[in-house]
Amino acid sequence: MTRDPTLRWSALAEQDAPAWSRLVHVLAEADGTDETYSPEDLAEELTEAGVEAAADTWGVWDGTEMVAYGQLRVSPALTAGGLVRADLDGGVHPAWRGHGIATGLFERMEPRAAELAARRHPGAPVQLRASGGVEGADARAFLAGRGYEPVRWFTDMARPLPGTPVGGGSGGGRVEPYDDAMGEELRRAHNAAFADHWGSTARTPEAWADLVGARGNRKELWRVARDADGRVLAYCLAGQWAEGSLYVSLVGTRPEARGRGLARAVLAGTVAAAASAGEWATIELTVDSASPTRADALYTSVGFAPVRTRATCARILGARD
């Protein structure tokens, strides 16, 4: 546990969101991730389906300043490989690193992950996952010391707006704006599209409601491709979580509809709509560097370029020397 007795530990609550957001901005600058969130967006995370903020979140305080935080999410469904996915997130202010705070956070998060996994998926193996950041990040060495190893790399990509116009075609589907009436059909399409992606788990109706209901979403830019019967074949979702930048949160195609250019069509539709709106200087996304659909090639063809690569580190619960 932390060696500093002056620090106060507590669960995160809505009123903590401004201090939490300030810390997240400091971490983004210090660790080179550029990943920032507003207080309002962070407060939403405390009410996500399956999250019990009083037991699954931690704030560490020096007086009124939050100097570290941790949050845990345990999947309601198993991965394709039969694993319980437990995501351990958090960070420590650079000025407070080396005080045992990260160790204290993990000594709280790991047992809680085991408890939730046993309750939700009795007997299933548990994969603990945490971000190892960019190459050389402080987190990488810390995680290695706890038995975590890099298992996957994700690349952040960006393109300017408006940028060069992108032609997308339709891929034989009908590309159109999203409507909330499509919600359940879109959820089923997403679960089918990501069933063979590393670490992915099926979204429950409750988890999907959180995703589509997030305040940062810009649904007027979402595009879906549907067949003649109205079934969703492909989709592109986007939102704004940072000033001047739009983020593509999901692009997916049902397996049986791949290879027809549908992903390009919906992505091009979102890019064109964003460029026309004139509200953002850039549009960004993140891609699995080993995506089974070669999504990185698609994004490059639409004008996205790599910005940074981050590692996901993991270990199987109990698999430590």
C-alpha cells in the first residue's frame, strides 16, 4: 500500500469530477497520450451499467487535489476465447510517482476484479488488462513488475478536416444517417462485427444504452449501411471529447458483408459530414494494429495517419511467478 499516510483514499463521486478531469489533463500531457475528458464526461462513467462506483473506483487526495485515481470494469460477457475481461484504468500525478500509490491502487483493483469475475462468471479464467502507454511510459515498467506483459498494440490515427475529400461509394448498401429507432438492430450488428476481434465482448442492452446515450456523441454524424430489408450491415459512430477534435469511436461491418467497401462508405460519410459542419480541425480514431479486418489499411486510404502507438498489457489472474 502507499507509504504516505497524509493521503486520503475515497471512492469517486460526481462532485469529484472537476478534480478528476484536471488530473486526467495532467496525465495526458505527462504521458503523451493526448487523452482528455471533461468533468461531465467523466461523471457519466460512474453510472455505467455494471459499475458500482463505491466499490469499483478510487480517488487519492492530497488535501483538495486529486493526485491519483483508479477505476475497474469487469465484462458482463466472456471474450471469444472464454476469458473474463477486467480493465484496470487509472493514473498517478507525475509529482507523486514513486510513493507506492500505483501499487496501492492495484492491490485494491485486482482483488475486486477477482471478486466480480467469480460472481459474474464462476470458474472462468480472468484476464487483467491495463494500458502500458507509449514506448518508455512509466506505466510499462510498473506493470512488468506486477507480472503484466504487452499483448496488443493500438495505434491512434488522425486526419485534418476538411482535408482531401473522400469518395466512399455505397458498397451495395444504402448509406444513411443514424436514427435512434435503429438502436437494437445496430447493437446486434456491432456484436456480430466484433465477435472475432481480440478482447471484444458482446454489448448488453444496458451497456449499449450507455454507449449511445453518452453526452459526447455527435449522432448527426453517425452513418449506417443497410440492405434492402433494412438490416444494418455496417456503421460508423463518432463523438467529441476534446476541443476542436472529433473522435470515431466505432466502425464495424457484419462478417458476411465484409469485402464490399461498406466500412469505407460509412466512414467516408461521417468524415464528409464532419468536414461540412466545419466545427473540428481534426478527426481521430484508434485501431488494433493486428485487426483481423486490416482496418489500418482502410483508415490510411481515407487519409488517416499514425500519431502514436500504445500497448495493452495483461496477465491471467493467478499466473504470477
